[in-house]
Amino acid sequence: MSDNNLINLLRRRLPAHCLLFHPEDLRPYECDALSAYRRLPLVVVIPETLDQVRATLQSCSELRVPVVARGAGTGLSGGALPLTDGVLLSLARFNRILDIDVDNRTARVEPGVTNLSISKVAEPFGLYYAPDPSSQIACSIGGNVAENAGGVHCLKYGLTVHNIQKLEILTIEGEPLTIGSEALDSPGYDLLALLTGSEGLLGVITEVTVRLLAKPETAQVVLAAFDSVESAAAAVTAVIAAGIIPAGLELLDNPAIRAVEKFVHTGYPEEAAAILLCELDGTREEVAAQIERTRTVFAQAGASDLRVSRNEAERQRFWAGRKAAFPAMGRLSPDYYCMDGTIPRRHLAKVLAEIGVLSAAYGLPVCNVFHAGDGNLHPLILYDANQPGELERTEELGGRILELCVAVGGTITGEHGVGLEKINQMCVQFNGDELAQFHAVKQAFDPHGLLNPGKAIPTLQRCAEFGALHVHHGHLPHPELERF
Amino acid sequence: MSDNNLINLLRRRLPAHCLLFHPEDLRPYECDALSAYRRLPLVVVIPETLDQVRATLQSCSELRVPVVARGAGTGLSGGALPLTDGVLLSLARFNRILDIDVDNRTARVEPGVTNLSISKVAEPFGLYYAPDPSSQIACSIGGNVAENAGGVHCLKYGLTVHNIQKLEILTIEGEPLTIGSEALDSPGYDLLALLTGSEGLLGVITEVTVRLLAKPETAQVVLAAFDSVESAAAAVTAVIAAGIIPAGLELLDNPAIRAVEKFVHTGYPEEAAAILLCELDGTREEVAAQIERTRTVFAQAGASDLRVSRNEAERQRFWAGRKAAFPAMGRLSPDYYCMDGTIPRRHLAKVLAEIGVLSAAYGLPVCNVFHAGDGNLHPLILYDANQPGELERTEELGGRILELCVAVGGTITGEHGVGLEKINQMCVQFNGDELAQFHAVKQAFDPHGLLNPGKAIPTLQRCAEFGALHVHHGHLPHPELERF
């Protein structure tokens, strides 16, 4: 197919104002939030109606042109990075909230609606949408579903997959499918979970029905300081083992605390090796009871400083430092790279220590600010892209950290997805049979491989080039990690 | 292939005591708990090792013989019904608990382990496995995963899919795949959810890692009586809308209450149109606070009688009637047929009224005992299989009830699965494109269709013969339901 064929076909089928071809118009779509990778697409399509989305997909199918769907472009793993010979399909104009069903506690929304706007519209009814990625003011619900997005409150309320009930999608051939239902279970294979987190490789989401929760009556935060990362990590395990399910349980290590305090002065104890922020929510009675139990557990785990937020303003202040952590890093270093791996909680202390060793070996500082309760690490590697070779060294260190997560029985992503960023580490996570099974599932939805090719699931050839062997019952590319 | 080829091959590859051929040995495997359907398999294989399971699957693959996996045989939808020309693969000897990981709060078990035995082994550590199907003393965890089993406590703690973390499976070719991980998220497509509830059509489960929860400190039950089913149904919605998440919220209608009281004399109010049993669990303080709020909500919803269990013995007594409900029906009627559909909660009253209308039209009594909080109905149709035509009329009424669930935006199964029982109603639930997508997924795992063929997902031809049209934006086979 020649590029002109596609453009001519799209011009016949869609209004002119829905199509962008000129390089200056394409520029805003060259990357998502993984901005180290940039590419201009052949054409950007910004449809306004479902028929136009269908026409776009049918055109791509007929001419075998790849298509990358894009929500708000806030993804951190390069999932919406365009292809130079493909269509970038923006769902930005699908931004209407279609229905709030208060009795059934669901909202039916278009995919371009932002995460936070759902909670805003639900607020008068005392309801909200629980998953809260850091980008929630900007990120779209369609992108949240594609990446199975998480957030601070996912420890108690689950990831995106646990908070949606129904999807309308279009297949690459433009066929509409209803996946899931308004009721709490659905017969047949669980395609709702399969589509969630499939990173745009199986279909294009055109409507999402999310679950809404009742807003908790109150919330309080316990801030606890520890003299060692080990004791903070042990306190995380102890809280969960005590049967307490915090709404959020976050850890900041000393470099992160210092960076934050320089930036926003929230009053975190700057000498602490680590602090934990533990939020409890529910009715006043429940929260009061749980706060007491959490204090006791933290004290027994050796907390040297224990504070409880006394009112909503103080709770917000306790969180302000955590929320400012990423921008704060931007002041310490010209660039930073945010990793995303998940490990069994019992290995927290060991893995943080090993990240310290790797950080020293690579000569690149690493700060840790992360969802400790879920074992979801977000090491931030500080670097300077203007120093020759430093980006490459940073990416290599990032890869080593992810392989360390796999070595202790963890995974290479908690909530950011694989995208282009972690495609090599997928070869470490899975063996050839498992990757072949993923490709067979892809084939069942998209036989010609036109939806977001090159992302999420590596080809076996790519893994052979990367030189990785899967690690369960096998060997790591870096044998020194085998002691885990 | 001739039957002898398979039997000869299995004899060469497996020890003699793992194979059953004689009709009298096959008889115990002729059905599962949907005993209206019975068939003798060609051969029963009861392997003791993973290699033997693999050899069985490889033999079936090579000779293109269908294979049906079976756990404890307690399934209610006929998922483990054998095929006369196929292998019945029993996982009964895989009954070891391999590991309890207290820090990480998981248990690694073989598929033949019973649901309840996991909680028993975890008990000394203060942990338990939450999903609790009525058959939990007998049903196996492998079967629970295959059917995505539920139970009374799934309202708060989720279905099986929300309580497992990792599976080891064998494909039909005998290849081992690790699905999910020890960490809380996994990259790639969500095959863990896809396999869960896939009713034995995608792979054979050989190991399950389940999540364990801390046992709640205490639990109490509120028993509330209502003068109308409508007000009980409204009370269900009101409790959920108040942000209370009960550990269980069950409804019994008057015919069910009377049947239970005749049988076990638990002291349920026999004149009530419906009762609700609402369990709250957690710490003493939390439960005390929630009990008060639940009492208030029920009182406002018009409860005529409100009791709260004062101790563990009384809590058990409140539940005893609910637990005896199914055996109690066995005293009222020679046979009963337990349906399983799920609807959006707001339609509870309307659907229960319509079931009453259908019951009268068919001249078959229906009792309702069900998981009201999830909108998961279990209408029990009372009939006598010895009366000519009565089983057929019962099945027709059951089908109509399921189609009613679909018509209000619900689904044809909450926790029992589709199996053979509801295969026609799948044609009502899904359209041709959606069924074709299910078949494509099946093809990705089992290209020759050897795993449990004829169950769960109907062929398009079967749907054409059944004469059903899908109902979203379409027409129901029974047009009078269109008013919903």
C-alpha cells in the first residue's frame, strides 16, 4: 500500500477537520509521557463519531495499515508512541459522561473522559471512582483501561480491572463488541479482564462503564518515621499481616524525603531513613479503631516518630510531600527515569538494599517513593541526558532493577504497562511457550497484527536478539541475581 | 481414531491403576451435580503425577480425542459431564497443600485440594481463603477456578478470580505455562482472569496459588423481616448505597422461609414476605459501628422485625436456616432445579415479581434464596421428574428466568457457570460477533477443540437451531420480556 492510498481513503470517508497530515500538526502526537522516544505518525485521525472510528479502522484493515490508539498521552511506557507508517487514532473528542446510575452505582462514559472528571460528576451523589493514578487530572479513562492503571488507593480498592464493569469496543475490522455487563458477573471467557491492560493490542475502546463507590465518611493518615529502610519495610508487612487494609500505604526513602522537603517544606522528618504514610478511611468509628491499631503496629516495628493527621487540612499536608515527590526530583537532577516493578512484599527490604548496590555500581542516584503496601516499586533514577551515554546507562540500570524484581518472584510492571519501554524485560519475565500463547491470543483479535504492533509482547526473535532467557526455573541474563 | 488406539496408547504411557474402562468403574463419573444429564466416558484417567497428566493430554492431542477435566464433581451446570468418545481426566489425586506463605499471605496448592481444607490449614496463622461456595466442604479449588466460584462472602471479598494470584496449567499439547505471579500484578494480557471461569475449555489447571486473608476479629449478623419483597429489595439497595459493604447479604422469600422453618426451626419469622441476613465483619469497633448503621437503614426501609446476633452461637443459628435452605427444598418436593442469574441490584423487586408471574404461568412453585447484595439470584424451581414432561417444563421455565435476567441488563450466571445447562441462553446473552470472538480465543489455546467441547460457548449453528437472537439492541426470543 502506498501512503497516498490510505490518505485518499480516509479523506473520502471522514471530514477534513478530523485528519492531520502536516508535520507541524503531527508534532504534538510524536510521543506520550515516555518522551525519550519520539516518532511522527503518517496521519493523525481525531474522529467525532463512532461511525468515524469504525471507518478509520475499516480503512486500516482494508489497506493493512497499523493503528495506534491514544487517550490523553500521559502513559509512561510509550504505549501511545506512533508508528511512522501508521495511523495515530486520538479518542480525545469522545469526552462525554453519558450516564450516572446512582442505584446501580455505575457511570457510563466515553473513553476520552478524564479520570478525575468522573469523580467530580459523581460527587453530588456521594460517590467517586476509586483508581487514582498520579496523572488523574489529565489521563483518560480509555487509557486507564488500556494500561490497567493503578494509584495510591489501589491497595484497598483495586486496579482499574476491579473497578470497571462493561466495555464497548471496536475490533480492528470495525465490528462492535459488548464486553462485560451491568451485572456483577458475566458468562463466557473473561474478555473484560483480557482487554483491560492489553495496551491497545486487542481492540479500540469506545465506551466504559465504571463502578462508583460511596465516598468514605472520613480519612486519616498516620505518618511514621524509621531509622532504617529494613524496619520500615517490616512495618509494611506487619500492618498487612495484622489484617488492616489501608486505603494507601506509601514509603519514601531518605533521598526522596530530602528532595521533597527542599521543594515543599511539608515537615517530613529529614533525618529519617524512611517514612511511611498510611491512610485509613471509612466511618469515624472504624477509622478511629484502625488508627489505634496501626499506631501500635508501627510502634512495635520501631517507628521513631509517629504523627496522626488531626483534620482534613493536616491530612492534605501529609500527602502534599508525596504528591510533590516527582516534581521535586526535577529540581535535583536535569532528568529522571521512573521505573515500575512489583515484588512480593516480604522481599521489600532486600530489594531496596540491592537497588542501592546497583545505584552505586552505575554511579546514578536512585530515590524511592512508592506504593509499599502493594509491593509496587517506583525507583526514580536521576540522570542528565546531556551527558553522553548517561541515558543508555540509565536504561540499562532500569532494566537491571526490573530483572531483580523478576528474580524475587515479582513482575516488571505494577501499573505503567510494558509498552515499548519494557519490551526486552518481557523476555526475562516469560518463556517462549508463554510468549507464544500471548501471540495466539493477539491473533484471535487482530490476525494481521495491525493494532499497536511492536508494543507490550515481544516477538521471539526480539528476545533471541536481547539474549534473555526466562527466569522461572531458568537463568537470568545477569547471573549475580541468581542468589535471590 | 479407534477407541482401542487411545486405550492402547494410555496403557503404554500410564500405570494400570490410573486407568478405568469397565462400565461399572465408569459409573461414578457419569455426571456432576447437574445429575439430570448423564453419560459414560470412554475412559477415566486418574493420574498421580504431572508427567502422567502431560502424557494423557499428549495422547489426546495426538489422536484428536476430546478430554474433560474433573475436580470434585460438585458443579451445578454440567461442566464436568463426560463425552462418550472422550477421556474423563480426574484431578482427585492432586490433593496436597504445597506451601503456606504467611508473610506474603498466599497458599500454593494442587487443584484437587478442597476449598475448605485451605482455610483449615491456614487457620493456625489467623488466615483463611475467602470464597465460600455452598459446597466448600467437598468442591476442589481447581473446579472453583474453572467455574470462577462465588459464595455468600463474595459480596465483600470477591469471586475466585479476585482471590487467586498464580496458576500453573498444561495446554492441550501438554506444554506447561505459568500464568500470573507471586506479585500483585502481571504484565502481558491478563490470562489469569481469562483462564478463571473458562470452564475447562482453555487448559488443565495443575497448581493454584490463592490469596489468604486475615480472619476478621469478629462477625455479627442482622436479621430483618419485611412485609413485602419490594421493601426487602429496596433495603438491599439502601444498605449498599449507604456505603456499607456487608460480608454477606442474603434474601429468603416467604416460601423459602417456611420450608426452612419446617426443616430446621431456626426461629425465622414465618409470616414475613422476605427476610434479609446481613453479616458485618471486622474489628469489634468497626462491626459495632456498622451494625448500628445497618439497623438504621433497615428500619427506615420498613423492617418489621430486627434482630442482631449477640454471640457466635446466635450468629451460627441465624445462618443455619440459610445453609439448610437447599436440603429443606428437598423435603417439599421430589426434585428441585437451582437457577443462577445475576441482575443489576435496582431491578431486584421487579424481577422477583416477574418470576412469580412465570411460576404461576408454568404451574411450578419457585422459592428464592439468594445473594441479594450481588444481585445474584438463585430461584429454586420445585418439580417432580417422575411426572411426564415436568422436567422439560422446568427447564423451559429456567430458561425464561435467565432470559428475563438478560432483558434487565443482567447475565445468565453468577457463579455456577454455563456448562451444558445454559448453553442455549448464551445465544440470548451474546450476538454472533461476540460468540465468534469467544471461539477465536478458544482457537488460540486449543486449535482442534479437544478441551471440554460442547460446553460454555455455543456454536453459531446451535444458536440458529435454538432460534435466539441476542438482546442488546435486539429482540428477545420471548417478546413479552421486551418491556424491561
